[in-house]
Amino acid sequence: MEFPDLKIGDLNPGLPIIQGGMAIKISMSELAAAVANEGGIGIIAGTALSAEELKKEIERARELSDGIIGVNIMFAASEFSSLIKQAVDSGIDLIVSGAGFSRDMFSIGKEADIPVVPIVSSLRLAKISEKLGASAIVAEGENAGGHLGGEENSGKILKKIKDEVSIPVISAGNIVTPADVKNAFKRGADGVQMGTRFLVSKESDASEEFMELCENARSKDVVKIMSSVGLPGRAIRTKMAEKIIENKAPSPEECINCLKQCSQKFCVREALLAGRRGDLEEGLFFTGPGIEKVDEVLTVKEIFEKIKSY
């Protein structure tokens, strides 16, 4: 496969592949470092970590790799500003953010000379991002996993944005297989962001139960739920997902105010942490509809080899 030459500020990865920042506590230092070691951009998901935990994850990733390491921190998180500051202080290579839109992070990135890459789902936000100083943008569609914005799929969003901005556009959403990667490049993407494929990898922090659930899931098993963040998300159909859809999920017993705004209909943080642990009763398992394309747990190296040799 031929790859476009992706440049994000002064960063020039060997391969234009960004690993999705899968919260909560799925994309940690080991996964990010493994991706960086293969020439991609490894991402630590900072949401739901304390500043000290994020610092340790960045330090650990640096011990494991001298490649490009970034962070993904949801704007919806209450600790967004302090986590961004910690990432900058820890010498992170780039900042990725979605689930809302922060203007302040662009000035922080500019001050620290760190590229900022927002996740957007509209041409309007893409243009605003470029004007504010984004080094690249991730164009994410409703066919991704996690917290989503917009109603169009990634291909349509990429088409709308690509020729309207002068910064690199990275396509995200249902990019799982080598064929998906190649098709994204054919559509004009300067890079791809992949979450689902790296979720089911040996370096992922997801539990064995989570992995097994993913291996057996089909697209029809992935449902759209309304997160307490106030944004829709995609999750594998489980007892907790059904409860959320039916508005029967239990209210939080104790709220730590982890989100700037929360419906408090249920605690998405605790549900995702339970999912990470493999709790099939209380867990919420975010993933994209492309999960049916994943039928085995591979190492990050094997994932990259399949893409490069396609």
C-alpha cells in the first residue's frame, strides 16, 4: 500500500496512522508506545485519569518508545484544562480532543509549540479549527465508536472538508481493515485514525472478557445509546446498554463531577470502567459497527504488517 506523507506541525510519522484515544483506560502507555514504535502516532486517553496518573502514563510511554506520543482528552471532562496542562508539562508531542470544542487549547498548544488536533464532524468546526491554529483535524463520522457528533458518516464528512481547509484531514470512523485504510486514502484522507482495530490488540488495556465480546460481535450487535455526556455513542448490546436505551440504568450512587455537564441518568464513567474490567452485567462496551471485521486479537506489530503489505 502507498501512504500519503502526513505532516502535523513539525511531526512527520513514518506512517499516517493515528491510534484512537479510547477512554476510559483502554488506550494507555503500552498501546500508545507500541503504535509509535511501528511508525504511527500513539495516543494515551487522558480522560478519567488524574493529572498524576497521566504524567506516569506519559513517562512510561517514553520509556517504551521514542516515537510520537500524543494524548486525547475529552473537552467534556471537568478536569480537561488541568489534564491538558499536565500533558504539556510532561512534554507530550500532540494534543487530540473531541466530545465538545475548546478554543483555549489552541492558544495552549501555540504557547508550548505543540500541535493541536481537534476531532470535528462538520465543515464549520473544521474551518474554525484551522482559523484558531489547528495543525490538523480528525474528521469523525457517526459510524465511529465512543462519543459522537453529527449524523453523517466519515466518508461524507471527509468529502465536505478536504478541499475547504489547507491543513491535513485525518479520517476516522469504521476504519478497521487494511482495505478501509486504503479506501480512506483514495477518498483523499491525509491520514487515518483507528480505534476499534487497536482496541482488540494484545497491547490494549481492555480485559479478556471485553476482547472476547468484541471478537464475537457483529454489526447488528452494536447499538446507539445516549451517553450522560449528552452525546450519542455506540456500544455492544449488553444488559447495561439495554438499560440505558430503555431509561432503566441506575442513577449514580455517588457523583464525583467528572463531567462539565451530565444528565446523571447513569454514570457513564463507572459503566465504561466496568466494561474495561469485563463486567458483562454492569459494563458498557464502546466500539464502532466495524467490530464485525475483527475476529482475532493481534499484536500492534501484526496489525501494522497487515496494513503495510496490503
